[in-house]
Amino acid sequence: MRKWFWLILAIGWLLFLKLGAGPLPGLGPLFEVSTGIWDHHPSTLESRTLSGLKDKVTVTIDQSGVPHIFARNESDLYLAQGFVMAQARLFQMDISTRVTAGMLSELVGERGLAFDEFFVKFGMRGSVDEMWRAIGKKPRTRAMLEAFVTGVNLYVDQLQEPPPEYKILNVKPQRFSPERFVHMGKALTFNLAGRTFDLELSQIAGKFGVEHVLDLFPQYLPAKFEDFVDPRPHGKAPLAEPTRAFQTSFKEFPSFPWANPGQGSNNWAVAPAKSASGTSLFANDTHLGLTLPNIWFETQLYTPDFNAYGVSLAALPGLVNGFNKDIAWGPTNGTTDVLDFYEIEFEDETSARYLVNQQWYTGREEKQIVKIKGGNEKEIVVMNTHLGVLLHRQGKLGLVADWAGHRPGNELLALRGLLNAANVDECLLSFSDWRVPIQNFLCVDKTNIAWTHAGFVPKRPAGQGRFVMDGRTARVPLIEELPESDRPQARNPAQGFLRSANEKILPPSAGIYLGWDYEPPNRGQRIQEALQAKDKWTPEDMIALQNDVRNVEAMRILPHLLRLVKQDELTSGQREALELLRAWDYRVLATRIEATLYAVWTDKFKEKIFGDDVLEEGKRKLMPRDARLAWLLARLEANPNDPDAKWVDDRATDAKETLTGQATRALQATWNLLIERLGPDPKLWTWRNWQQPRFLHAGRLPGFGSDVLTVDGSNDTVSAVAKAHGPTYRVVVETGEWPKAWMQVPGGNNGDPFATDFERFVTDWSQGRMRQVEFYRDMEEAKKAAVRIVEFTPSAEVK
Amino acid sequence: MFFFGLALSAAVIWLLPWWALPLTAFLIGFMLPYKFHYVWSFSLSAGLAMAALSFVRDGQSHGLISKRMAGLLSLPTPTLLFAVIFILGFVTAALWMQAGLVLSKRSAKTLK
């Protein structure tokens, strides 16, 4: 018996080494010395033949690792771009094109299942199929995408050694279908335009009433607490939201992903009159998830028809943000609400028939399969109704989502138009093909600056889309598009600049309702203030503003808190902390503790004031914005009997809470929390230690991201660095006879986690340093400066 | 036994697939007379060989591979990764050599 015991034990151990256990990969093959993880050869581009090319393509690599692709026609350009991008970013490309396709579990196993189930149920597969059919009718877009996919697959076909992530996951890279890349676009669209709080607000309204919601989450605050992208004067009457709304019968809602705080962007453009050089200046930084590799891939694209430089998503052809010799362009997220929810009523608990306007409709059910690594599958039933896709059922009730992101657009063609746009007019014209996600695009040429709120901007009556709506009486089309004449856009405003930072688009005097929920006004106000304050701007000024870390919101809230707190109820340490805050210059510095004290104190105070007035949704609680708190503090200081006093009392206690008491208790709670999280020594409570910003690996492999970084800034500052979100790309462009540009793409282009330059530029980025990019006039100039030159030639049979 | 084991396991680990180490340990165990210190010596040498060769390969990547893999396995330092690899090699060799030894003993008895 003892003998068999040892044999069985040895076999069990062998199986563990081969198969792994739980999240642990099979360590036997992984740590094999000859062919396992140690056997790593950095992938480099080599000159070679590529079937499908019509002509020779030259790629020069500059000292920053940026490829400059010179082709004689567009098809060859995108094919080469696909090959080059796959060489640098294959694993990232693979995982990012799986997210909305419901294919994550196939790669990473059960831990991807929740994502897969959500996106399949949300109708992403059908949405992409529809978009791909629409692209089929647009030959130019289709050709662009197909050439790119051909290039990617040529790289996969010749691959000898897969990137290390595949070894860890014990899978082999597969060829890509063009639809996978449409999914990449959908993933970013959902990330930017899937923002919604309708479900939470409906629940709060259900308990406390609509007026309660409108008070805590107002469409507009007084001007001092607001900021708007649109600089034009308007003279219309503001639209007031109705104080009554449909009351949903749902007791519970499904969880719906929330937009990540800190996700957004800044862009601004300075007109020639305000620029030291006398030509337009442009700045843009996109705040997305901080990942290694970076979401962006930097490149120069050259054909006889255009010469452009910028960044593309690491799974899409062309450029998303960039510049050419005549113009520069770049977006911030428009944030305008394009996701609505309807409650419908089915015939019975299992039926697909539902009643709308006294007429029966039948939902179209489809069975979708999600494959799970290891051979298992999960069947998911997707139901499409004419009002949207069914997300949830409760008895006879159904919750459907109508998302403009499901409507096919032609965004790739819009981006293609930018590559050879010669002026602001042509730049703006390109966006007529843009639908979602709605973006605030700025365009500049040498003498003009312009802004457009590009995309499918819904035309809504005031308040529409704030709560779950009644599908029983819904009319199709559910939402119409705002007429072109009302589209928010501006050109060469008198103030001499344009800027956006995900804040509200239109002021109340525009008389148009676009939605209520935008990012806080802080970044926009700070940029406005800085741009107004200086007459002649230089690129260095633009870079400095991108790195600005002054917290405007803290300037509004903290003085109130400092006046309110009762010193005699505090310990000596707490009083010393107050002294630090009194002397604070409102800059969010990584190595100081003031920002930590302020951020935690404000959160705790907000919790004490509003915590009993909102509902808890799982572990997340939708709280009023900081600007609403600032307004409350201003009102109550001016008049303690202001109606806002009602929020101060805690419904859960018999006692009558006061503002000073709440501020004091919030500070004490802050102190206790910081001791619990960071230890008793306040010197350790630095912003860096509290926030711990870092780049995560694109596939969320532990250890494959960056270390914790010492970097200034927060969600509320122009340099918007949050825990795992921040400026993933910064650019400043000075137009002129030949444009000059300064850029930062932390992580660089190399996606190999075992390469020494995988974390390239991360330190520069954390210190706010930019590098001037090499934008070449032609191939000869590029060749002279290249550290490596690669030639792709057509294979003989094609030639 | 230790130096013989070190040379043999290093050659096996360097030249053959990962499953060759347990196979070799099993065969040695099967062939050798049952002595506990044989198991101990060979397993120790196999663990050391595996950790040392991994360390050499890691040097070619400037230590980046061990840094990332240590993070992946939630180890606080890359050095501990080599300790883990040592343990993997040690346990693999020990279990399979022990299995070979006890089976060999059983076979001998059966033959008698």
C-alpha cells in the first residue's frame, strides 16, 4: 500500500506541475529551462516579404522606438501597420479585442466569465455583426480594416515564439477575424459612452422622490460652481427638469459597470493671437486606464496622399489623435448621455411577448455560447426587443437598455479623413461620419481653432434619460438626433482659446437639454483660469499647464471645513494636521500629506452629510458631487437656516446633528482611517502612499505592471492621475511652416514585458517630461535619422 | 551521489523537456538499492541544478523575467522565485525517485 501511495503522490505532483491549480499556471512547462518562460528572445522587426503587399513598404524606427511607415498606397500602409503593431502588441491586441466579444474566458478561464456574460447579454455580438454588415457597404472602411487584419494575421502566421503572456496562460495565438477589431472599437465606445446612473437614481427617487434627486444631483448649479465647454453667448430660457417621473416597479436592478472616476481627458487650443509664435497651439491628454503596454501605439503614417503622426489604439488602423503638416486634432470624452433604460411588461414570466402602446411585440431570442478555457461552455440567452436589449427580468417585468453605441457608425472613415485634412473646415467635415462615442474634438490649423461635440447627440426633452423610463408607452424612435443647426460647436471665439475637460457642454442659457451627469468642473475651470491669465502662450506653457496639480475644488471646500471644525474636540496631532491644511497651497503633491488629509476628510464629511440620503447599491454608493457639497457649504455659511440644512441631520439617529459636529466627527474618522490604513505616523500618509498610482498589465497579470509611482496630481487636477487612471498620452503641437510636437506615451511602443524598455518613459511621464517627436517630411529624412530600417516587399506571386 | 546527481540533472534539465527530470529520478530510484540518503542527495542536486540554470537564463533578461514572475506568484522578491524553483525541482525528484525505489523493492520481492 505504501508503495502505491508514493506512486500516486508522484503522479499527482506531476499533474499539478502540468496543469497548475486555480489561478496558478502549470509550473512544469512554465519553468522549463530550455523552452519555458526563461527562453525569451526579444521580437524585432526584420525585413521580409509580405504576401498581400502591392509595393515595397519602408519602416524606419527612431531612437524612441517609434515606427515611421512609408508606403506607396493606403492598402499597403494599413497592412504594414497591422504587421508592425502585432509585432509589438500581439497579446494586448488579442485580449482587448476579446472583451466585448465575450471571448475573454476562452483565454483566461472562469475569471473572464462575468465580463463575457455581461457583454454578450448587453448585445455586443449582435451590435458588431450589424456594424460589420454596415462596413461591408462602405468599401473604403472595409478595405482599411481588411488590410490591417491581413497584416496582423501575417504576423501571427510567421510567429515562432509567442509573447510570454501566452506561455503563462498556456494558449497559442490564433488568427484574428476583422470583427474582432470592430469589437475593439466597441470596447472603447462602451468605456467612454457606457456611463449611466439611471438605475441608482431611480432607486433613490423610489425611496425619497424625484425632487430629492433633483436637489442632490442637479442639472445645473450656480455659475460659480459650474463650467461649460461651449464659450458662445446664448440668450435662451433655461429648461427646467420635470419634478415628476415614471416610478419603476423593479425592486432590484442588475449591477451595471460604473465609469471609472478620473476617466476623461483635457484638450485646449490657443489661437494665433494668443500664441507667442503667431500660429495656433494645441494640447491634448487622454485619461484612461494606466496600463502596460499603453492603450496607445505611436506612429507616423506616410503615403503620397498624406503624412501624419500620432497615436492609434493598439488594435485599430490609422490614427485616433495626432497631427499632419497642416492640422492637429484630438478629443476629450463628450460624456453626453446616450444610454437609456426602459421597463417593459411581458405577457407572463417566461414569455417573449411584451405590450407597448396597446400592441403586442415579440422579443427576438438568440442563444449565444461563451467558450471557457479547458473546454467548458456557457449558454447565454440574448433577447432583443424593439426598445433595446433585455438585461434583466423580474416576474413579468423586463429591463431593457437602449444604447446609441449599438447603432452602426463609420468612425474609422472619420479618422481617415483627418489624415489628409488641410484645414479646420476639412477637419470638422470629417466628423460627419462620427457617431459614438460622442467626443469633444478640437481642430487647429495655422490660423484657426475649432471645437465640435462630434457624434450622435440626442435631442431630448429636459430630464429625459435620467431615470428608468416606462417602455409601455414608449414611441419609436426612442431618441432623435439633435439637428445640425443646434450642434454644439465653436470656431475662433473672441477669448482666443477653446478647451474641454469632460465638463458640461452647454450652459442653461442654450435652452437645450443634453443630460445632467458630466465630470466635475475642476479641471475645466483651472484650464480656463490659466488660459485667460496669460497673453502669449508657448509650447512650454502648454506642457506646464498639462502638469498643473492645483485642486480648484479644494479651494472651494476646505476653507469652510477649516472654519467649521471644533478645535477643542481634537487631539494635538489632529490640530497639527489642521495647521498643515491651513498653510496648504492646494497643490496635490505626491510626497506631502495635505492632499490625503483633504481627500479623506471630504469623503468622510460627504458621507456624514449625504450618506443617509442616498441608497447603497451593493458596495457602491452614488454620492452627490463635490461641487454640490461646495454649494451646500456656501449656502449654509451665508444662512444657517437655508433649506440645505435638511441634509445635515442624520436620519438614522435621534439626535439633531450640526454642521460643525459633522465636520469634526469627519476629521476624527479621517484620522482613524489613516491610522488603520497607513499606520500611526502621519509622515507616512503621503498622497503617493494613499493613492498608490501604478500601471497595471493590460491582461491584469500581477507583477507585469509598474511599481507604485511617485507622481503628483489627482482626479481633480489638470494632471489627472488617479490610482490606475491618468494621462495615457500627452501631446502639444505648435503649428507652423512645419509642425513641432512634444509627446509622452508612458510605456512606449514595445509590448514585451520582459524587454528593458517595457516601462519606457514611465519615469519621464511621472515627472511630467515630454520629448519632441520626430516628424519627417519624407522617407529619405527618416532614413537618415533611423536606428533601424526595415523593408517589406511584396511576395513574388502577388507582384 | 550528490555530484553525480548534479551533473545528471543539470544535463537533463538543460537539454530535455520538463518531464524528463521526474522520469530520470524514477529510473535512478528504480535501479539503485534503497538508501534514503540517495533520495536526499539526488533531490538536493536536482533542485539546485534547476534553480541555478534558471538563474543563468534569467541573467540574459537582466533579471526582468524573475521580477515579473515573482510578482505573478505573489512573491515579495525575485530571490524567492529561485527558492520556489529549487523546491519544485527538489520535490519532483524526491517524489519520483522515492516512487522508483519503492516500486523497485516491490518488483524484487515479486521476482523472489
